[in-house]
Amino acid sequence: MTITTGQNPNAVTVVDPAERNQALADARRRASQSALANAEAAEARRADSMQNARAILERALGANTRLSISRDDSAPTYVYRAIDVETGEVVREWPPAEFAEFIAEQGAEFRLAVASGAVVDEQA
């Protein structure tokens, strides 16, 4: 096989097909190894992220608790509860039950305003 290279049309290089195939195979192998290394690095970052999230939850909720998330049917809010694993007691709840009840009592128009953020008049 002959190939014209560079700016000089008279420069001709002969390429051995076996060498070309070997070079292509090596390039594919390097690309595969690079993709595998990237995937392993991404998995390690994901595992670190999960471990950090668990540590944060453990500090916020307590070491012996689990997080329960439920949606209140009467209001467009979610209720988060930290529940003691051994006793089943609710250790912490947010928003407080009183707030969820207040929203439910206000009616559909108020619930829509809460859901859209219109009730908040200041920015954090």
C-alpha cells in the first residue's frame, strides 16, 4: 500500500498492512483502557459521594436513625422524619406537623401558592 504524505506529492511511504493492523489494534486497546479507567474513576467518585451523603445524614439525624419521606395528601408538601431504628420513635420531623396541618386547613389556593413559592416574601 502506498500513501502520499505531507505537502510534497513525490514523497511516498510504504505501509505494511500487518503493521497498520497492529497499530490500529494498539490504539483500540489504549482507548478501551482509557475508557475503563474513566469508568472506574467515576464509580469511585460516586462511592465517595454516597459515603459523604451518608455521613452528613448520620450527623444531621443521628447514628441510629433512618429517614422517612412521605407526601401529605392534603397539602403539596413532603414530610421528612428521622425515625429511631430500635424504638420506631420519630426523633425529628420537618416541616413540623403543625405547619403541614396549617397548609392543609388553608385551602387549595393557599396550597398552590405554597407549592409555587409565592408565600415566601424574602430570599434566603
